Amino acid sequence: MFIQFKQLISIAMKRVCFIAVFVYAFVFQNQLFSQQFNYIDKTPTDIAYLRNNKVQKPLVKVVYGRPQKSNNSVFGDQVPYGKIWRTGANEATEIKFYSDVMFGNKVVEAGTYVLHTIPGEKEWTIILNSNNDTWGISFYDESKDVVRIKVPAKKARELEIFSIVFEQKIKKTYMVLAWDTTRVNIPLETGKQLSVKI
């Protein structure tokens, strides 16, 4: 009788082990072959292009995150004055020049740069930095600044979501940073505009 009881326990233990191994294998297999997709980011990424027309390649491309207004006022509150800002959200804003450009009053070679800013109430510092593929301002290195220029800030109608656009006039081109009631126009010269200067 004792031997039968021992055999029953042995059989039960084997079944429990078999079930445990089966369950573990099933779970592990699901984890191994299942796809892991990220949730949609609350702050979308956008691209702004400067083009002469839709057929030709762009002259400038900016890839940036578009945060939304969450406080009564953005600059001086949500984004502090006098501190370096990623100029958007999430990854550092990147700007690609397809040929040499005049950025403010400085000639910048074709290439990809990170765009940082230091907002001020009346004037902003605009920074192009060569330390690409970084998160926000976490890896900002001032020694890699390519250009620093200052531009005035002006008031305009309220805008809920941070936006970057290009504005072309007859002899001038601007990259416009816009959010809340603040507008910052960064002068750019490309192509023929630049060749005349050089």
C-alpha cells in the first residue's frame, strides 16, 4: 500500500512538472515571437522643408517634436527664459542643409546639425551644434557649437502647438519658430541669395 501511494505521488509530481514545463515553454515562446510595439507618442514628430518647388530637392529640412501648450504662458514658464532649450520635444531638433547656407550672418557648410535655442523675453540665442543624434539637451556640448546668433522675438496670435515653418519673401528667407504668442524669425540665405554674397 505504501509503494502504491509512493507511485501515485511520483506520477502526480511528473504531471505537475510536465504542466509547468509546458506553461513555461508556451509563455516563453509567446515572448520570443511576439512583436513589441511602442505606444503612440503624445508629442508628435514633424518635418518642415524649405523648397523652391515640389519637383526639386529641398534646400533645408528640419525634424522636430511638437509639444503642446500646457501652462498659461509658454516662454518664461513652461520653457524658462535664459536656459538652453531643445527647441521642440523629445529628441534634439535636427536641421539639414543640402548646400552651404548663410545662417543669420554666418556661412554654414552643408550638413546636419542640432538646433538649440536660449529663449529670452525680447531676444533669443540660436545655436547650431554638431553633436547629432542626441536626446533633448542631455548631451549638449558647447565646444561643438558651430554657430551662435541672436535674433529678436516678437508677438503674434496665439498658437497652441510648437511649429517651425519657412517663410520666403522676394529677397529674404526666414525659418520661423512659433509657439504661444511668440515668433522668432531666423534669417537664411541659400542658393542664388548666398552666391551673390560669396
